[in-house]
Amino acid sequence: MAIGEAGSRSERSWSRPKRLEETMRARLGRECVYMPSCRLGLYVALRHWCPPGGRVLMSPVNDDVIFFVVLAAGLRPVQAPLNALDASIDIDAVPEDTWGSLSAVLTTNLYGNPDPAPELRARCDALGIPLFEDAAHAIGSEAGGRPIGAWGEASVFSLSKHVGAQAGGILSLADPDLGDAVRRTRDGLLTPRRTASELAYAVRPYAEAAVRGLGLRRAAWAAMGLLGLTERDGIRMPLRPDALARAAEEAPGLTAHDPWVRVDMHTYRRESGPLRLRRIGRRLGRLDDLLAAYREGTELLLSTPWARPRAGSGTQPLFRVPLLVDDRDAAIAALARSGIVVGYLYDPPLDDYAGDAFTDPSPAPGAARWFARHALPVDPLRAREAVDVLERSGARPAEPPEDLSGPGERAGRLGPSRD
């Protein structure tokens, strides 16, 4: 178990988190531990199971923050080949010598679309290595008749995504006996709560509602950029390779990697206060209604010409539906003119972004590059508006090149369960 990097916290301050844990435990049938963020939960899991220097198979179409969490844990990311139509891990395209070199596998379940969890579970069992599930986008998704998050030794959930609480995460554990040890590790990594941070969190929904009501989304985003309040000039954050190489000398550890891991969420390891916890609890209590709305919007988006044909039955409540469009920049601009901001883009893939100094590149990068360039992640809660805009703009579906149309494209995984 990882040794904490900060002072311990009293268990008495975690009565509300325990209620959140109980809610998720009932949903997953597994031990659940509250975390201030999904990224901290992943760091705790990686430190528990993986010795420093280990190699972790992961998707190159993924949030760069997750990439830096893997580096902070003292591990070497290994980029997997992907299926071109849904960016899930293409198990059959991973070389056998790569499988034999791994310490763990980390799924992405991008936008809520499941990675092949049953097959990955079988591979990991045969190799004797842990499977970790990043379920940040997949709190309502299923694979093989089980919820995403119920396959790995550990899985991490974000309470900022479907739940919409803008804070909090859950680390789910297959072994219930590990709960107390994981909580101790979590407590050792926390930084103290701050009153100013809690107050800012409390007023944020009202400020966001005012911005939406006045139609000022784009203006507010531009103003934040001018004031230096955003940390990305583009889709990916600046890599700063020289500084990252110096940070690697101190891995494993969050402190040296904090400038990368904290991007978009500076409170990722801050102890949650009562205002934050109460709001998370209220939002989590409405999760089933939220998932129903996501599922309805997903069904609409999957019926459009920009979505690919799918096999099977049942629709996942996707956090975002990755429509595949020929000219994504033009589609993004058209949506922006109607006040629909497109986020959760992961382009370029991580191996192109970071280079082989920091990761093992995919042996077949073409599918990841094609998907990253053409995927337009649309919020199902704004499905009808988005479809109307795309139809008016004349957006054309993207056609995958012939060399990406082989077995790695097992079409049929953009939404339905693969039971």
C-alpha cells in the first residue's frame, strides 16, 4: 500500500462520504470508497497494485490528465491499438510480447461506450495482472451483463460527469477487505479544505445558470482565457517535456506532477467540505432520472447519419455520443454559434502528443488518429438542438479509410450492451 504524502485526517469527518459510498455500493455490489476526485482515486489504485516502473496498457484517446496520473504513480504508459469506430481497446491487435510485459491494464470506456471488459478480464486473469476500469464517463453503462466498474480489481467513477456535482469521485474495490487500507491512503494524500474554495463551489451553479440564461457561454469562456484562468490553449495541455522529465525523477508522487494532474480541477486532492458533500449527495440521489435523460438523448443521436450501425440491443446512457463527422472543426463552429460548446475532445492521441520519451506508442496508431480527428462528442441532454444545428450546417458523416475497416472495427459498439 502506498505511503501517504500528507498528514492523516480524522475518520469522524467522513460521515457524509460514507453515505455516498453506501449509495454506490448498492449500485455496484462492491466496496466503494469516496474520493475528492476520480483522478485521485485512480492514483490510489495504481499505487496499491503496481510497483514503480511497471507498464500499464491504456487507450491513446484519453484525457491527458489520466496519462499524467499514470506517470505520477511511477508507471510507464503503453498505448493500445483501438477500434476505429468507438475507440475501445482492440485486444486482438495488441502484440503478444506487449501482453507479456504488462503490470496492469487500464480501460477508458470513452464517453460511456464500454471497453471489452469480459475479454480484458480474462486476459488479465491469464497473465496474473490487475484490471483497472476508468468509469468516469460510464456510471450507467454495462458490459457482459455487469455494470462497468464491476469487472476490475479497482474502478474509478467521477461524480462530476453524469451526476453533475462538479466534484467528487468513487474508488470501487473487488476485495471489500481493502476498504479501510485504501481510506487510510486517501487520507494521507489529502490537502486541507478551504473555506473560500467551499464558498466558490457553493455559488458556482448560480453563476453558471446566469451565464446560460444570458446566452454568454462563449463570452465567459473568452474572458477566462484573457484573464489567464484557463490552462489549455488547445485541446491538450502544454506537455513541457523538460519539466516533466524532472518530475519523473521524483515519481511516484503527486507533488512533483501536480502542475499536470491538477489541470481543470485544482481541488482534486482537497478534503471535501459539508457544502460540497451535501450537493454531491443530492445529485447522486437523482442519478437514475439523469441516466434516463442521457439514454433518451443517446438514442436520438445514435439514429442520425453521423452515428455508425450497431449490433445487439439496449442503449447505454452515454455521457457524450461521439458522432463521426467529416469536418469536425466546422461542426464545432456551427454548434458554438448556437451556444453549444463541444468539450471532451482528445486529439491528438497520447502517443503523438507525448512521444516515446514518456510512453510506448501504439503498434497500430491509425485507428486512434482517425477517431480522434473525426469524433464530435455531443451531449445527449442537448441532442435535439445539436441535431438541428448539424442538419442545417450540412455536416457530412466521416467515412473511415479502407485500411481501418478490418477486424479492429467490430462495428456495433457505440452504445448498445454487448451481452
